[in-house]
Amino acid sequence: MSNVRVVVVDDSAAMRALFCDILDQAKGVDVVGTARNADEAREVVAELKPDVLTLDVEMPGMTGMEFLEEVMKTMPLPVIMLSSITQAGTGTAEKALSLGAVHCFPKPLHTTPEEFNATVNQLGTIVHQAANGELPAAGNSASDESASYQSDGRIVALASGGDGIDAMREILAAYPSNCPPTVIVLDGDKDLIQNAVSAMRSAVACAIVDAEDGAMLMPGTVYLAYDTSKHVIVEHPDMPQLRLVDREPVGGIRPCADLMFGSIARAGIPVIGGVLLGTGADGAKGMQMLSAAKADAFVVKPAEYRERGRFEAVASLKLDVEQLSQKEAADWLLVKSNTAASPKAEEVRPGLAA
């Protein structure tokens, strides 16, 4: 039996080298080509006609998800998504499977000899299964992911500085297509935020939109507020709605997370709140209001080398909120808001009386 021929696509030279090394050591697998982006991959796949393609999710230009969709339409072949945000069970994995990927495999975060050998064995087996059509139908896997999550009706409200974009990225990557309505106030460089969001839009299962005045908060949608000319508040407990308001900066910040959290608490809107990483103290007072209203809430605890301002501001208030690592935040949010794991929206509503 001939070896399985694989093309590896990743914009990182280090990751291309790592996966080429892993696959070269797997029995019965030959890496016949590599590519840095979709344009190169298109040419390499057409020329070499591999049995299996491995594809990174986030690449400059055309993203991995966009190229996956193109591959399935123009030159169908088994595609394995390789990324730090495609672990099984995440919304990104759900989307990749729904677009036609046969498997989602996480990039190894550590490369000790033991972990490297385990990755060789796992990925080698998956490549063989993909080439032989032995992996389960992708569409069924994607449906299973969505069916395993049902929102309890609460909205999610988050606040983040520029340092929290990675944490936001992990949360949105984990979100299923039927995620809870989510509002995120971002304080940071506008270009940095827009570039990060642009890369995420096609890689996640949920919809990501900019906050607009009067928008009704809908399941499956994340609303981002980073326009420095407007504050954002949330009104109406029965049908939560965004309002963009003209007010002076609060504590030098606009949009202000404290203002958003405060509006939610005063309106009695069922909510799960969270503060991600960032400088300053914006969000701490708002979390105090949510905590007083008995809302579930959390703050991301930064690694030693990360900005600690917002975490320390929340921690100093000694609130009844969870302190979570960046890796724990997404799972905690989804468990808390899932009907199988948390109270119904009607049951939390009384505790949020203003």
C-alpha cells in the first residue's frame, strides 16, 4: 500500500516545520508539499494532488476557513484543521466540520519528547483514517456540537482591554453557533481590535457584529463595542436592547464597561458578566454592581507576565466572583449558561432586581 501524501498549510514557518517533522515520523505518511497561505496552497494542491490537506485556521489574506470552503467546492479532498482554537467541542471546530473538514486537531502547546511522540501517533492515525474515508461524517459532528448546548436565556456581558483580546478570541472560538447573546466592550487600539476581529469572523461559529443603536440582542450573535465616540448600555429586561449614548468619557474611557455593567444591573437583565485582561480599573465597579445583584460573574486571572490592572481592581473589592485562568473562562461560561448546567433565565431574573 502506498504512503498517504500530505500537504501542510500554515503561515508560521515554525509550525510548518513542526508538523512536517511530526508527519514525516508517522508510519506510512509522506509530506509532499507545504504552503504559507491560500494562494500558495491552491497552486500546490493543484500540482501535487495530495491525499490529505492539513490547514491552519488563521492565516493572512484568505483565512483557513475561507480556503476550506473553496477547497470543498472546487477540489474536494480530506482536510484536517490544525489550530490552537479547533479543539473538539469548540465553536470553531463546529464551523470547520460544517464546512467539510474531516477532523480538527489542536496544535501542540508543548513539545516534550513524550508529547511529541504522542502527537506523531495520534496525527498519523488521523491522517490515515482521513485518506481512507474512515472518519465520521463531518456534518453529523457539527450538529452534535450545537445540540449539546442550549442557552438558558441570559445575556453575556464582557469587558476587555487590549491585553484581553486573546482571552476574547478563546471564548468566541469555543462558542457554538447558538451561543448566548453577548456584548463585549473593548478598550484598546482600534486597528488592533479590528484586525483581530477580522481574523476571527470567518473562524468562529457565531456571528460577530459591531454594536449598533437599537440592536436587539439575539442568540448566536456577539456585539462588539469599541467606538470611542459612544458609550453602550443595555435596556429592557424582557427583550434586551443595545443603546449607544452620547456622554463624556467616564474615568477617561469611552465606551465604559462600568457604565454597561451598571445599566444591566439596574435594568434587572439576567446576565453573566466577566472582566478580561487590561490596564486600569474599568469594569471593577460594574462587577461590584453585578455581584450585588447576585449575577454569576468572573474575572480572568493573568499569567505573571501579563497586565494585571483590571484583575487587581476587581480582586481588591473582594467580590463573590470566580477567578479564572484564560484557558478556563470559555468552558466556565458555557457550562454556566447551558440549560443542563445552570438555572433557567426566569429563575435568575428575581436576583437581578435593581
